[in-house]
Amino acid sequence: MKNSIVYFLLLFLFSPSILAEYKTLDKKSKKIYESTRQYTFSWLFQDESDMRPRGGTTKGQEVNLSKLPSNEWNHLQEDGISKFERDRRAILAMTGGYRTSFDFIETVGFSSSYIPAVPYQSWGTEYVYLIEDRGDFISLQHIIVMFIKMPDESISDAMVIKHWR
């Protein structure tokens, strides 16, 4: 269980930086990136269904990505802090806004006749808020929001896509 938590924490921490690199690619590299199918965990053992992801066709408002480390990240780099305190600071450093992508995937079918829906990939902005910090207990609220660029170039109101703690 602990290894799973560490894996997902690392995945969460590095996903925004990988996505941020896209904007710095040259045109040829962007074309290659855009034509490459993203891997999606899904029902690949289902012969009768085409499980290529769908979605991700809308565009959002332009974002300005920070290229500087946050104060929280710098605070995490201090020498002489305990492993526990470094872990605490790493969790606290996750607060903020991130450009992200996500998948809607059905992973369990409860009947033999069940046929899963095709996975759906999309994008959004993930906001992470500190809810509580008691020293030995930290609670973060994650909210994925979409602001869609409409055909007339206006930006839609925020749509909450997912939230969790």
C-alpha cells in the first residue's frame, strides 16, 4: 500500500512538469507529440471493442506557466531537516495550480455480458488547496476545473470535473 501511495505521489508531482514541457517544443516535435497515442490503462484484453481513447478535442484558455521554483519547493530543499519534515514539506509543496490531463476509464465490469465504454481523455487545471495541517496530519483538497475556449474565442465559466481529498 505504501509503495502505491509513493508511486501516485511521484506521478502527481511530475505530470505537470512533463505537460509544461510541451509548450517549449518546436513545431516538428509538437506534431510528433500530437500524433502519438497516449497510453491509457483500459480493457485492452477485449478483442471485440476498440479501446483507443476518445476526447480531448476542446481547447482551453492560454496559461502562463511559472518557470521559477515555488517558495514551498525552496523550503523543501533546506539542509538539516528530518525525513519526516521533508515528507511533510513535500506534501505541502503540492498546493497550487497545475495544467493536467486525465482519463475517464471503466476498470471493473460486474457481469459477464458487460462491455466497457471507450476511455475518454481530457485536460483541465488542477487546483490543490491546503485544508488542514496539524503537524502529523495534512489534508489537501484537489479540484480539476475546465475553462473552455468557445467558438467565439470567449472563455466559459469554470466547470468542476472532479474533486477529491
